[in-house]
Amino acid sequence: MNTLLLRGGRIIDPAQNLDTVGDLLLANGKVVGVGPQSRPANTRELDCTGLIVCPGLIDMHVHLREPGREEDETIATGTAAAINGGVTAVACMPNTEPALDTQAAAEFVILQAKRAGNCHVFPIGAVTKGRAQQELAEIGGLVAGGAVAFTDDGSPVESAELMRRALEYTKMFRKPGEPFGKAVLVHAEILELTRGAVMSEGVVSTQLGLRGMPAVAEEIMIYRDIALAELTGGKVHILHVSSAGGVDLIRQGRKKAQLLKDRGEPTFWISGEACPHHFILTDETLRSFDSNFKMSPPLRTKKDVDAIIEGLKDGTLTVLATDHAPHASEKKARELDQAPNGILGLETFLPLCVTHLVEAGHLTWPQMIEKMTVNPAAVLGVDRGTLLPGRPADVTVIDPKVKWTIDKNQSKSKSRNTPFHGHEVTGRAVATIVGGELKKCEIG
């Protein structure tokens, strides 16, 4: 019997409204329970005094690049970075080469993740074949292959008709007793307004002479897809929200969905996520012309940063994620308008959230952990994100007080494109447990 006892930690499980100091016992890949437990012989113990013990962190927005762009990242290196950052499960985006748009493609990702032996990987299927915006992908086959949700992330679903059909189709895959089917994850962007853009449109882009992406390009798409969610009764999640207007639209949409539910009328799902770079950094950083500050959606103004933080505080934005997007150094070394969008995130995810949300007084520990565990699990419809007895033994142990400096050269990723190199942070994952197996341990 493979058993592990985490002794004396502050155990936080928002799914159970649990916040207590005690022991957590894991056995045979499952959670046994919190509190005094009979301990089988040969139980390994970890002294978690002064540490936080919580369900394994879930990052539902990750680009693992395999197949097709293994020079940037592989499933093995990306999941190693996840483990190092305390993340026990990731959902990987379908903008690979070829796109993740068939049952075989989903099965390949799961197989490669098992071979790597790091964290869980949940495939996200493409909405359209080849992400080419012409016809729906094989959604039924993708579900059979293990896809847990759908998106064309990296680009939007431009056609409102295709988006409507996707929402109608994914409703067919409801689990018994659940009101919604698979989620469609939205990269909110009107491409006619953003082609050739390098950064957010505003004062800074004008002063730098760079073409900008207006916030309204995000907001129009969010408005459209909330309306389509209501029309179809579908499940929509807005990825990487970057604008104050986008936050407000999601807030209004969630209020309407709740009102319909309270009336006993057919309702819909709308949720949204925030990434650390969008609640920490602004477009002022682009004055450096450093491509590590270039991403899509782009960094925006202090007003937008404040709105995203407020959205996290009031429950409008229910998920924290990274949009981990590795690029080989030679690609990011190009001129700003030629460099690709995207930054690393898996290993800086937890400390940035602790530093800029919990330590800054915006969220409590349980509130932050909820947005990194049970809430993303609910969007994806996966059996993770809680320490309930019998559930998978995925656990993250956090030192909440340790202070350290982010060093890109210590990353487990193949790439080094982080804007947070040299950033001083608080909090770190000191143990990562996946299926009851200790994948990382810096305790004692």
C-alpha cells in the first residue's frame, strides 16, 4: 500500500469550505481523509507545519506545442515545468501543428503525457477542422478521445454561425445530472480590428508609433458569445480577459444567467479567467521594446489592470490561469513587430498570484485557491480540484512566506520567454503530489 501522511499543515479546500490545521492521509492514489487517521505500516510522513496543503493546482490554459513545435516546448518539458510550479493538471490548447482536431490527436496527447509521467494533461479540442474556420471539427470523436472542452485559441471562432453550432453540439455531451455539456473556451478578438497590431491601442502605442489592438476588439466578441450562450443554453468560458469592458460584460452576463436560474427558466454558463500578466503589468512596459512583454491579448492600461483585480475580487472572474506560451529564444529575439506573442507562466503562476493577490490584500488564501482548483475543474468538467475522500490524490503544498527571485534560467521549460525574470515574489510550491506520487519535494 502506497500511503503518504501530510502532517500539521493548514489544509484549505474551498470545495468543502475547509480551512483547518490538521493531517491529510493519501493512499493508493486517492484521498483517504482529513483529520486523525489510522496509519498503515510504512506510511511516509511529511511535516507540513507552517505550510499550506491544498488540492493540486489546475492550469486550464497551457500551450504545450507538441506536435509540431517541439523546439519551443514538448509535453514532457511543459509538464515538468508544471510540476515545478506546483501544478498537478493542465489543459492544453489545440493550436499545435497539426491542430488537435481529431480523436487520434487527443489520444496522442494523453499518451505522451503518460509517457512523460509528470502531471495530468487534459486535451482541449479544436472547434473547427484545422482551426481553419470553415467547418466544425469532429467534436464527438474528440470527446471519445478524451477532449474535455473546445476552443480555437490562438485565434477566435470568427463565424457566429459556427460558434452557435459548436455550442449546440457540445450540449449533447452532458454528464448525468449536469445542466451543461462541454465548455467552449473563447479567444475574444475581432480580427478585422487587430491585424498587424503589436500592442494595446492607446496613448503608449501612439507615442511609440506602433499599431494597436483596441479593447473593443475583445469586448465585441465577448458580447457576441454571451448572447450565443444565452440563445443556445451553452457553456462559454472567456479566456485571458484583458479589458475593463470585457470584465463588465462578463459581470452583466453572469447576473443575467443567475437571474434566469432563480426564475426557474432555462439558463446558460458564462465564466472568465485572468492571467497574472494582465493583473500585474501594463502597456507602459512596451516602451522597452522587449518582446517578452508582447502577448495576445496585449497588456493594457492601469485602469484595465484594476478592473481585472476587481473582477477577481467580486467573483466575476472565477478562474486564474497562465496562458503558458513558450517560444524559443531566437524567435523572441526578433524585432517587436516580428516576434511571436506569448510568455511562460507555469512556474511563476503560484508566486505571482500569492504576491499580487494575497499579499496585496485583494484575495484571501481560500479565494485564490478556489480559482486555481475547484473552479477550473468545474469549467472543464473534470474530477479534480478537491480533497474529498475517494478523489484523486493530487495535492500542492505551499510555503506561503518564502521570498525568492524569479530566474528564467532555472526553468524546466525549453523556453525562457518570461517578463518576470528578476521579479521578487513570495510563496512557492514545496511539494507536488500527483495521483499519490510525490513528484516534487523540498520539505525537510
